[in-house]
Amino acid sequence: MLERLKQAGALARPTELLALLFRSLEDPVHLRLTMWLLASERPAAAHALGLQAHGLQIVAHQVASALEPSPSQALIHKVELTLLTAVSAAYGYAMGKYALVGSLGRQVSSELDAAVLETLAAMVQSHVRAQLGIELGR
């Protein structure tokens, strides 16, 4: 993801960036290990997630710096919160999608996965527009 963020116009394509995360969460082994680590309540479990070693903070700083050459702490914190929320939603959907989708009386499908991804990207775009006054592309 860090490499993708370095590409010109990457921030204008939040759906593409979120798709990287969604694809990584499709690996059933990774997902099962993540759920096991989180359920074990071991202190080390927090470091086992894909964005370990302050990865989310690094991404947030890179995004904030792409938005403003010298980003303020307030901007960095808003970007961090936005990323934390989006990543939490992606993990929550990946871990619970069979139960969540079943509660709607529907079946899991690649089409529904894509619709969830698009919806999350639209929500991030709306939030960024409302909170930061920045218009992102699709």
C-alpha cells in the first residue's frame, strides 16, 4: 500500500487503495490467524495485524503529506481516524461477513464484496469532503 500511495494520483482513487486491503483480507489463513490472535487476548496480538510497527500511522502521515506539504497535527489526526475507521470496517466485514450477510437473508458473493468496498470508499470520500474540504476521485 505504501508503494501504491507513492504513485501519482493514488489518493484520488480510494476505492483502489481499499481494494488492496480487501484483497489481503480474502486470504482465509491470514484471516483465521488474525481472529485467533485477537480472540487470544495476548498483548502480542496487537502487533500481528498487517499494519504492525506503526504502519497505519506511517500511511496516515504519507496521506496527510500528499494532501498538504507540511501537514498540521490536526490534519494528521483526522487522517489517522479516517484510516482507523476504514481499516476497522474492512476487518469487521472480512471476519463477520457470512454472519452479517446472512442476517440480511443474502448470500456472500464477489458482487456483494465489491458493493461493500464501493460503499466504504464512498463513505470515506464523503467524510474526507466534509471533514477536510477535499474532493477525492473514485
